[in-house]
Amino acid sequence: MRVFGLIAQAYNSYWKGVVLDLLADPDCKAVTISQISKRTSMTHKHIEMTLKALDVIQYDSSEGYHISVPNSLIQAHLEKKKRIAADKNRVYVRPADPKKVRWFPHHARLLHKRDRKPL
């Protein structure tokens, strides 16, 4: 699998979890894509793609699009979160030595190239 495919898979997996967390919230009985966008800072396009990937957005000719989430999907998501939280050995990120991390904005690299003098 190409690197882009892995990045897209991680991105989609993360946002599916975020959207399911929001939809699992008891305070969100009726929610719109705009409300999801405000709460998550996701674009409408990415929310629609995520809802389609979850297969929870449906079209009705009289009402238009609406979100319909089966309880089994919410329960499966909550069970997965509990399993992950219960696994104490799970490592989420690899620690990095701050002394070895160097970051330059992209435009700074171009400036440094310009300032270098040929040998």
C-alpha cells in the first residue's frame, strides 16, 4: 500500500471515531452536518464522506438527506473504546527526544538555499 493510502486510512479511521463519539452523545439526538462541522472543525465535504463511509447518511425524496445511525454501530464503537482504554500496555505515540527534533518551515529551507554560497 502506498504511503498516501496509509495516511488516508488513518485519517478516515480517526474521523469516523470522532463522528461516532459525537453521535453517541446523548445530548445529540438530532444533529446536522453544520452542527457536526462546528463541533469538530471538519469540512462539510469530509463529514459527508465520513458519514457515507459509515453508511449512516440516507436520502429520502420527501425530506432530503438525513443521518440514521443504528444503535448497534454506536454500541460497537463504545465497546471498542472500552477495550482500547482497558489495554494498559497500548502505546499511542513513540516518544521523541526533543533535543534531536529540528523543524523549519518550508519557506525557511528555500531561504537557506538562496543564502548558501557555492564552494
